[in-house]
Amino acid sequence: MKARTLLAWGVHAYTALGLVAAAIVAVLAVRGDAGSIRAAFLLLLAATVVDASDGTLARAVGVKRVLPGFDGRRLDDITDFHTYTSLPLLLVWRSGVLRPEQAPWLLVPLLASAYGFSQVDAKTEDGYFRGFPSYWNVVAFYLHHLRPAPDVALAVLLGLAALTFVPAKYLYPSQPGALNRWTAVFAAAWAAVLVLVLLDVARPPRPWLLTSLVFPVFYMLVSWWISVRDWRRDRGAGRSAGGG
């Protein structure tokens, strides 16, 4: 039992690595030079890898049973809000994606994300996220590297923030299911491309960046296809029940 307890605390320590990464990202964002911003995005990517894998480790060790007095999910949520929302939005501001007068609008995705994180049913019983799952780290990465016009960047930010309140289903790669498993494989290849871009290995970077957009587009389109399919099925079931 002692070994199992040590393993359980080790899993929680592994989760906390994401919080350590977040602290370093904050320092790098304050510095704001090109090298610091690049390092910050690498650390956010590393934190995402931790977040994608710590749940599997927690289930394997049985942390809830071994350490019932410590809520690893709460630690995970605290870490995720920083690495997926507050710090990516800070990087959007720090890297000059928006005009100075547009910066206050960053409070909209921040508050929308807080709403999403606070929803009891933010994750569906059949293994999906409900509402846009606060992937502001991904949004910040592409806005910083592709540099769209500030008005376009703001429209993207506000549009995705609005989708937080729409109860659509979004793929959840770490959950069971064939589609989620294939999405996880696709995501791993996509993440490898982003690492090459951030390490300045993929040259020239812009074609690689544009190609890498295939995964986010795939993710959004498939997620909305699932949502529309389920909405139509539920509406059909409702009509059948009403007609009966």
C-alpha cells in the first residue's frame, strides 16, 4: 500500500508539472521577446501533453481510491485554466496580435472560459466536451504565427468565445471510442509539426503552419458534424414521442 501511495502522489506531482510550466510561461510572457514567446509556446505544448496523459496514469494507479482526501481533478482544473486560457490570452496581448485599444476584448474569452470551466456538465456522458473547450493555447499559437489582421484576430477570439455557450459536442481525444483514438493519433502528428516550427526546424515555417491547420479544421468540422447529427436524432425522437 505504501508503494501505491507513493505512485499516487507521483501522479499528482506529474499533473503539477503543468502548473510549474505555467509559472515559467508567465515569466516568459512578461519578458515578451521573440525567443521568450517561442519558449512559452513550447512549454504550453508540454503542459498539454501532461494534461493528455495524467488522467490515464491516475486511472491506472487508482488515485481516487488511494488518496481520497486529495482532489486531483481540482488540481487539474486549476492548472488547465492557466495553460489553456489565462496565459495563452496573455501571450495574445503580449505578442501584439491585437491593436492596443482592442486588448480589453480579451476579457470576453477569459470570462467565457471561466463559465465553461465552471459548468457541471462541461463533459458529456458519452465522452465529449460540451461547448468550445477553451483551446486558447492553440488559438494564440496560430494568431501569433500567422498574424492575421487585428480585426480578423478579434473576430476569431470573440466567435470562439461565443461558441462556449453553444451546447455542441467537441471531440475529447483522451476518452474511449474509435473516433477519439484516431483524433489522438492525428493530434500527436500535428503536435510534432508544431514542435518543429517552434524549434525553427521546419523551414520555411509558413507552409508548415498552413498545412498544420488541417487538424484544427478537422477537429471543428467533425465535432460539429457529431453535434448536428445528434441534434437531428434528438429532434426526430422528440417528434416520434409527440406523435405517439
